[in-house]
Amino acid sequence: MQTASREEEFREYVTSRGPALLRTAHQLTGHACDAEDLLQSALAKTYLAWDRIQDRGSLDGYVRRAMVNINISQWRRRKLEEYPSDELPETFSEAEACGEVHVRLEQALDQLPARMREAIVLRYYEDMSEPDIARALGISVGTVKSTVSRAMAKLRLELCIPAQPPPQP
């Protein structure tokens, strides 16, 4: 009986939070298929740990942290398998149905290093606070602030958006 309620509770969680978590996974990987695989792997780990997670309010953080960890591990493994080439492969953008701004933003995010992309996704897509991001990525709050600042500067430069002036006292 307990297994049935556990499975139902997990199913309800995935149904309600799945789309938001998939968007986060897509921003971490940059590809829809990779995002689905990443989310599935993270949800499998979450299901195995379901009984150990006491605070159900922290489930999103647990899944996001699992996605970040899995993505970093996969990236490190791929790093050994990828070599520079004189020719770039053709790229396919699934965001063509979206507006021009969305396409340009996706491309600019893809250009960011993995750590910067993770910080931007957690800050602006998941609306996490800087301390929460620091805990999720295992870095200091100061590192989060500088990483997000540098990433935003790169995005502004890539998208030709003028930097915002500092606030006047």
C-alpha cells in the first residue's frame, strides 16, 4: 500500500513540475533530446531517493542539483571524446517557431561556458536567489555574483544590448 502512494505522489510531482524542470534541463544542455535524457536521469535518481527526502518543498532543488551534477559528469566524459575541427557542423535551432529574440537568446546562451549558463538558468529561468544558486552549484555567493555578472555582460555583447547604467543615489 505504501508503494502505491509513493508512486502516485511521485507521478503527481512529475506531472506538475515536469515542464518547468524540462525547461531547466533544456537550458543546461542546449538540446531538446539531451534535455529529456538529463531530466529522466535526474528523476530516476530522485525516485530512488524519494523516501529519504523529508522536505517535499525542496524536491525541485534536489532534481535541479541532480541535473547539474549529471550534466557536469556527462560534459566531462564528452570532453575527452571531442576534438577541434576546421569545419563546424551545421546546427539546427528548434526555436525557429519562437520570435527572433528567443532564437538569438538561445544561441547566445549556447555560447556561454557551462558554469555561466548554469548560473544564468538558475537565476533567471528558475528565479533562484544567489545563496540558493551557491548551494546548488557548490560555490560561494561572491562567485555566483561575479559569474552571473560576467555572463550577463557576454549576453549583452552577443545580443547587442547596451549595458544598464548604474543606479543613481
